Amino acid sequence: MHVPLLDLKEQLAPLRDEIVAAVTEVIDSTQYILGPKVEVLEANVAAYCGANHAIGVASGTDALLAALMALDIGPGDKVLTTPYTFFATVGCILRLGAEPVFADIDPVTYNINPEQMAEILHADAKAERRIKAIIPVHLYGQCADMNRIMALSREYGIPVVEDAAQAIGAAYPMEVDGKVVWQKAGAMGAAGCFSFFPSKNLGCVGDGGMIVCNDPELAERIKIIRVHGGAPKYHHGVVGGNFRIDPIQAVVLDIKLPHLPAWHQARRANAENYSRLLRETGLVGEGVVTLPEAVYRAQAEQAPDGADYHIYNQFVLRVEKRDELIKYLHGQDIGCEIYYPIPLHRQACMAGRGFDRVFLPEAEQAALQTMALPIFPELGEERLQYVVEKINSFYRG
Ligand SMILES: *Cc1c(COP(=O)(O)O)cnc(C)c1O
């Protein structure tokens, strides 16, 4: 049986006619850059995320870059982030001439560890005060520990840019005046960045991204930076870039957006089934396979209408003999992948920046032990059972 890591054809099929009609309408309109279709998408994404403003951009990478530019991050500045994420998170810091500072990850959630963040921020505040932004990543579709991260942001007066590329719609139990208020990824920090890369839960037919924020002045700065810093046109008070999204992507995303809650639900159902079936094999009990943990789930079950506590952009296991297992599964025609095999402080392009003396053991372990299984909404029971059977037969022989 063939089980791809991700199959977009199955998602496309029921929407295809609607998408083709909408794209055709854009082509016939000859309005190909920004415009009313993009504005509609921006309003819908802002509403979905509970944010006041949304600014469509050309990719998740450009979302991060434009957000950092709007916060004036540049040479001499440091940005505190996680070493265990897609490269773009750190690439944007480096492209602006700033330096990343890494706090290690939590071994359960793989998200940035707030205790280490606190130590780093404390040391920086006593010495150079060069940390000018914090970028937590809501990895695999589960929010980082934002109560503590936002408390640190307030304590040190440093803005948070959420890398929510993998987490659009993921909800987080924020404590507000002693009560839990479920807030959406991206809407908690100063700015939140989304990617519509096709493999994300909400994907377009190319590259696309979005920034959400609540501060109207920051939104305005980002909008200006999106068009080369020109405001009015041809008058450049700041240097921006071409970070624009096009209406072809916007109409596709607008058609898909209403389906997102059901797709998240289907991914969670797959995660439940994997977890149950893998427990039944005994491999979890024996410690051979460690399941991902949805750390806000218990709280979500008490929320009146539930909450998207995890959107499972990826379903990531920690396993023994990881590389052999992947090879075996590939041989059985099962797609699986390592996110991510090299933590960012160990990347070749980081050489000469002093990171060879930096040890982040949890990120380094995760890079050696984890792997992602197919979790896309249309996966279905039969293929999922087959994946679990093959994992079991790999270890049991
Ligand atoms: C996908 C992703 C990005 C970059 O998004 P693009 O749209 O591919 O530029 C950034 N950060 C994380 C965590 C991502 O997963």
C-alpha cells in the first residue's frame, strides 16, 4: 500500500471546480497584484485569528522578514529564538544583519524552553541589552508556552514575533486576569507570521504568507514595508521590499479557509488513532516509541466549545533506531520525514559565529531521534493502520 507523507490531490478534488473558477476570474480581471481579493482574504484571516489587522505577503519567510524590519531589527541587535525550527526563522534574523541567540527546546513539546529564555534575557538585561525581539515558533501546530513568553516580553519590554507558520488556527489557553482565554496563534505577540506553503494546514497554489497584529501603527508600517517602503508611492521614508501576495493565491486561500476547522479536526482524529494503535503495540509502554503530547488538550476539553489545542501540521514521534525505521518505512512505500535533522546552531552557514561552543542538548537529541508520519486529513483509518503495522513489524521482526 502506498501512503504518501502528504497528498494534496485528495484535498484539491472536491474544491477543484470552485478554485479553477475563482482563479480564472482573477486572470480575466487583469488585477494581478494585491487589490480587493487580497483585502477580503486579509479580513477573513484577521477574523479567524482574532487579530485586528492582517497583511498578506509573498511567503512565511517574507512575513518574518517584514515583521522584523517593521520592528527595526538590524545590525548590532540580537533576536532570541529556538534552534529547532525551519531555517527561515533564523535566516531572517541573519539577513537583517542581526544575531540569533538560542534557548534550548522543551523535550516534550519541542518548543522553546521559557526557563532558558528567562536566564538569557536576565543576563542580557544586566549586560549589553542587545536582545531586541523574541521569536517563539509554534512547532508542528502546537503553541509555545505563551503565558510565560508574554510575561518575559512584558518584563523586559521586548516584542514577540510569533512564527506561526505551522500553526494557523491553533489555540492557546492564555491566562488573562486569572481566567483562561483561548487565543489563536499569531494574535498573542506583537506580530504573528503565517506561511501558506502548500504543505502547511492552509496552503495555496504556490508561495504565500500573512502577518497578523493588533497594533494599527505596526500594521501600517508593515504595509508600507511590503511595497518597498513607499508611502506615498515613490516616496521612500524607509527601505522595504517586494513582499506582496497576489490575488490568485488569495482566492484559493479564501476558498480553503472555511474548511480549516474540519481539516484540523481530521488531523487530530488521526493523531488520536495513531496514539491508540501505537499504544496497543506495546512499543509506547516499552519506551521504544514516544508519542507527541498535546499539552493543552486537558484544558481544551473544559472549554465550552472545545479549542483547536493542536492542529498537527506534523505528527512527530521520538523513536529508537530512527534512521533504520525510516529506511524500512520508505521500503514499504510509506512517506516519512525528519523535521529537522540539523539544529540551526549546527548549520554550516553559522560557522564562525561562535556557535561551535554552544550546546543545546535537547535540540541536538531531537534532531537525532524524531520523525514525522503522514497525518494529512484525508489519510483515513486503513492507511493509518498500515503505517502502525509496519512500524510494529520493524521492531518485532
Ligand atoms: C514553513 C515555515 C516558514 C517559512 O514559510 P515559507 O512560506 O516557506 O517561506 C517559517 N517558519 C516555519 C516554522 C515554517 O514551518
